[in-house]
Amino acid sequence: MISKLPRWIWAGAWALAFVAGMVNVVGLLGFEHQAVTHLTGTTSMLAAALAGMDGAAALHFAAILGSFVAGTVLSGFLIQDSTLQLGRRYGVALLLEAMLLAAAATLLKHDNLLGIHAASCACGLQNAMVSTYSGTVVRTTHLSGMFTDLGIFLGHRLRGLPVDRRRLRLCFLIISGFLCGGIGGAVAFRRLSYAALHIPAALAAMTALAYALYGLRGYFKKRTRFS
């Protein structure tokens, strides 16, 4: 059960879910109609390509999977832990995500499939960066776990069992962020095409800046307290 969620967790989770929602919608509406924030559908497409002996398609889907995993490896290298904690190098990871999304926008504008791989790497980086807090799993790039938890909580409530209200609020927060990001991404894609990816790139960079400023604020508060 989550005992406490700092404000930076709430704000960051919503912002990152919004970013992921935008990225995924742009991928789905683009020329490849490819989801990039999660791997379930991509793995199924890889299986279909292998079954149909379509080597080119299989290589493409495998590269998307590999790009996502590469992003998680990069996150593990930078942050070195799966538990959220103020002071770790999330700002660096977020700036790298912003750069990958900006590169994806440029590549996809020229119908270069490497753009899908860059976007997938960015999502893998984000998903691994936000992993656990207070023993609970936190995911911002896909919603299966969030909806599963909502169903479990409903079942517990029907049986009269206690429900972790903070976890429930976190589920609604991430779902709403992803949904709002998807709406914003769909509107932006109709007007800007792949340049819409510059919006989540900018949001990731702004989140990195906000995190850095929040960390500095806490640092100076501690210094003032002990001086």
C-alpha cells in the first residue's frame, strides 16, 4: 500500500503519461500505423511476420522491440535503480528522451522508418525510468496495468475489502494523462503531421527542467535548515 506520494510524483506521472499518449497516437495515425509506447502489439506483428516468412517485416518489428529495450538499458545505466527517488538523474534521461522524440519527428517527416525506432527508444527510456514507488508499479507508457488495478479494486470493494485509495488515484491520474495526450496528439497530427512530435519532445524537456528546479529548491531548503 502506498503510504505517501510527493507532489513531484503526481505531477511527473501525469506529464509523462501525457507525453506517451501523444507519441502513441502520432505513431498510430502515421504512415506505418505503429504503436510505439508498448510492445504487445508489436510482438504479435513480429509473430505474424515470422509465420508468414516476411523477412523485411520481421526485421522491422524486431528493430522496434530492440529499440525499446535499448531505451530501457540506457535508463538503467543512467539511473541505476528501479525505485523512484528525488535526486537521481531523471533530468538527464528526460532530456535524452526529448532529443530522441525530436529526431523521430525529423526522420518520420521524410518517411524514414528510423523515426519509429527513435520514438520507441524514447518510450523504453521513459517506461524504465518511472518504474516503482513505495513498492507499487508505476507505468506511464501503457495502461493495461492501470485498468487491471482498477478492476481489482472494484472487485475488492464488492467484497468489502479495503482499497488503496492513493493507488486508485494514481491509476486515474495516469489514465487521464495518457487519454488527454492522445487527444492532443490526434489534433496536433491533423495540423502538423509528424512535427507534432516536437510537442511531447518539448514537454519532456520542460519536465526535465521542472525536476531540476524542484531538486535545487529542496537542496537549498536543506542547506538553510542546517546552516
